[in-house]
Amino acid sequence: MPQTSGGAGRFPQRVHIVEVGPRDGLQAESKLVPTEVKIELIDRLVGAGVTRIEAASFVSPKWVPQMGDGAAVMAGIERVQGVSYAALTPNMRGLEAAMESNVDEVVIFGAASEAFSMRNINCSVEESVKRFVPVAQRAKEAGLRLRGSLSCSFGCPYQGQVPVDAVVDMVMRFRDLGCDEIDIADTIGVGTMTHVQQVIEQASSVFPLERLAGHFHDTYGQALANIVGALQVGMSVFHSSVAGLGGCPYAKGATGNVATEDLLYLLDGLGIETGIDLDAIVSTGAWMSQKMGKENGSRAGKALAARKSINGLRVV
């Protein structure tokens, strides 16, 4: 992969951003977001240049009511050629629903922490992987891209520290299921730069680095620093959420994902290409925050929107 020098390390020339706002960003919201708002959010993000987006989650509405309209969302969006629309599929029923909605990528999820796995999906790590075997096989048979998301790769709200070996073990398990890409997720945001680099380097010893993705939450204000650390060891795929929407419903106190606006501002400053229009994302984040009646969780987003307002420009 072409590299460019910057800071203390050598960074990729281009980074691929996976926008998770419509799924991970909204799933824990107690107030239901109207389906038409979700559809417009996705279309706005794609219009800004996003080419990979988590659009829906086909889980039981009993457990995640916010995601109960996944089929309607997928039916309502304006499909754009070259854009990959992903959905979370925890079981065969979810996979079948996702396939009926013509998703491009399906996401399965596990945890590097036994305690988190038990609290989250009520089974051991080993059992969780076994449950995904038929899902993975069917997805691959259907020609769908398969992504594995690995929660609590840097720490767990229930057991505390998570050994690097446990992360590597799960990466190998996801690899053996046939995952095309694996997310290394800091679900509760406790990771620090050196720790992040150690985990990524170890994970890349058993799975190609270019197919590992970083998913960082900003609970302790470390998300951007951790992304810089990940860039320095060659990671080039990152997740983010417009306006910093989201959190983990199973991790008390965990704040949102790193904001897409903040990530883009960082990458633009480093001269790293993304293909995404920062101004359009700022406008989308401001619009979505207004729709939800919430404060914008992006520092860069708020600052840039305020600058536009001062200059008499519309931001929504």
C-alpha cells in the first residue's frame, strides 16, 4: 500500500471510512427515530461521498426496537452504484431478512471478553462462534461480503483487562469462518495508543492488516489518538459515526463512536485521502442532531458549523 510520511510514523495515502451512524449510532436510542429520517440520513451520507455504510440491523425488535424497521429502511434508500450497504445479522433469520433486502455486506459479531459475551448474547465466546457457522456459510454461498466485528478488544466493562491473546484468538476464529474483514473494536473506549498498536500488530500476524478495521469509541477522549497510532502501524480502514452518534447499550457509560467529522478533519490535516466531503458531512451531522434534538457530538462538526453560521451560510 502506498505510504506517505507524517508525524512520527508513515501513514497510508488513503483511508477507507465505514460510516456506522445509521446502525451503531442509532441502535441504543430509546426514542424511535422515524424511518424516513433514517432513510434521508443514509442518502445524505452517500451523497457526501460515503461508499461503505452500516444501513440496518436485522435483530429481534424485542431486543433492539430502534432497528425494527430495517427492511423498510433498505427498501426506501436510493441505491447508488459503487456503495456497499451493510447490515448486522446475528442469526439465520436475520441473514435471510438481510438477503431479502439485498444488502451487500453482512456483519456478525463476537467479543474478545468471555464476560461481555455472556452478558451481551448469553453464551460463551466459543458457543457464539459456533452459532455463526451456518450464517457465515450461507452468506459466502450467496456471494455476500462477510465482516466480523470483535467487541471489547481493549477492555471489558465486566472483566476489565482483555488479554491480547484473546483478541488474536477471536481474529483467527473469524478468519476461519471466512470473514473478508474484521473490526477491532474498543467498545468502551479504554484503549490507549501503545495498547492499540500492540493489538493491531498481533492481530495482523494472523490476518491481513489491510483487512483489519479500527472501531474506536471516545469515552476517555482517546479515539483520535488511537487512530493516529493505528495509522502509524499501517491500518487503513476505520469506522466512524456522523455527529458522534452511538454507544454500546451493554456497556454502561460508554459514549459514542468517534465522530466522522472529527476523523475527516484529522485525515484532511494529514493529507490522507478519503473521497468524502467534510463540509457535506458537517451539514449532515448538524441536520441529524437537530432531528434528534441532541447536541452534536462532534467537536469539529460544531466548530465548522459555527464558522458557516458566522459567515451567513446554511449548514443544514
